[in-house]
Amino acid sequence: MTKKELMMSVLERIGYPPKIDDDGDIMVCYQLKTIYVLTGDEEETYISMMLPQFYEIEEGQETVVLAVCNKMTRELKLAKVYIDQTFKSVSAACEFFYANEESLEQNIRHSLELLGVVRGIFRRDLDELSEDA
């Protein structure tokens, strides 16, 4: 079984039927959010689950958004919150290695939960840091 097949099998088993997008990436719908699963190199037991472009950055807001991303990445275990390549939006990713199918399932569940709440945490932290400025 390939890594992509294993990932799709685990997602299906835990109740989140995956789809393959036009780029060949795995997509899963979780709490009305589309989360992408990037499997990368077949030999490496490494997975990246990402919630892309969940927040659009307004002009003049870049510094505070960068501070919020830094704060969240520092405080949240497993998650990275960052300004993406366009410098116009914020994305989040959970990246992990897995040892076996059981650890893969555990990390998938944790990543989905985290990516499910990251937008709310981001908005809360943005409001708090904006008030302090």
C-alpha cells in the first residue's frame, strides 16, 4: 500500500471520506473546511496537513498578523501558522512523522482538531493584539 493509499484508508476509516484534487493532493472536508493532505516523498513517513488561505491580510495589517502567526506557532503544539507565499493571506499546517498506522491515525485526528479551531484562535489573538497596538 502506498503512503497516499494508507492516508486515504485511515481518513475513510475515521469517518472523513477523502477526495483527490486536480493536483493529485488529498482533500478532506472537516467542519466545513477543506483541508489538504500532502504526502510528499513515498519513502519518508512524513505528512503535512494544511488549511490554506483562511485569512486575507488587509493593507497595513501585516505586522500585527505576523505577530499573531508567531504567537500561535509558538503556543500551539504541532501547528505552524504563517503568511503564505503571496504575502496576502494566512495559512496553517500540521506536519508530523508517523511510526505506524496507529500513530498516523492519532496524528491525523489531532491535526484535524487543531486545524478545525485555528481560525477562531487566530481571530481571537488578532483582536487581542490589535487592541494592544
